Amino acid sequence: MAALDWFWLVVLAFAVLQGIWRGLTQELFMFIGWLLVLAFSSLLARWIALHLPFETWSAMAKQALGFVLAVLVILITARLMGWLLRKVIVLVGLGWLDHLLGAVLGLLRGALILLLVVWVIKQTPIERLDFWQDSQGVTMALRGLSWLEMVLPSDFGKFIASCAESLASLVASPSTN
């Protein structure tokens, strides 16, 4: 087994252990929390920024603080709701099932992270290096990526590429300060 494969196994083991520790309810509520952050944090940030009492702060600083506070409020609320539901699940005697399903979800999350890493590195010259070519995990991930390409809409790759280009242009553009 190649050295890179050991790294893949450590990542997957960590994801599974984290899933066992948190349980399915915590994992799902944190996932839902991040979806809510993506959907509503900008809107909530504007509202919070309007109500901040810092008159000497610039609008951009208020907006940035509003965004941080919005993200924190959404994630803490999701975490608390997951914690409450988990307590109910444990109370009715299904805590073991919550942990078991958390492990499965953790494994899926770890695999998704590895697929994403392989997809990104596939776009770079690193994919031609020996350590990358020798990895059985990379071979399996590439098979998984080819399956995903058949399942996902054809424009999905173009969408991801345009997002990556936009992000790269933001990072590469010089500061206007």
C-alpha cells in the first residue's frame, strides 16, 4: 500500500470516528446549519449590520461583523437543535443507532472530501507524480468521479469550473486599499 493510501485511511478513519462521536442527529443538524448559512447569512448579516450600535464603524466593517454574527447564530442554533433532538433519541433508547448512522454519514463525508481532493488535484500537474500514480485510493476515487460525472448534470462541471475561476480572480486581484 502506498504512503498516500495510508493518508486516505487516516482521513476516512477520522471522519468515521467523528461521525460516531457526534451521531447522526448532530451531523445532520450541522449540515443543515451550513446549508442555512449559505442560504440566509447574507440577508441576516444586512439586518444585523443595520442594528449594530457602532456609529463610528464603516458600513463594510458593520457588514463583516454582521456576517460573522449571522454565521455564529445560525450554526449555534443548529447545534442546539441537534443536541436537543439527540437527547430525545437517547431518552427513548436509540442512542446506539444514532452513533451507528453517524459513522455511516461520517464515512460518506470523508469519501466526499477525498473525492473533492482528487478532483482538484486531477486538474494540476501533481497527478503525474509517482506517489499519486501508485495510490490505490486515487484509482478508486477516479472511478467514483467517473460515476459521478455520469450521474450529475452535464453543466455541473462547468459551474464548478466557473466558481473556481471566479475565486481565483478574487484571490489574484490586487487590493484596492
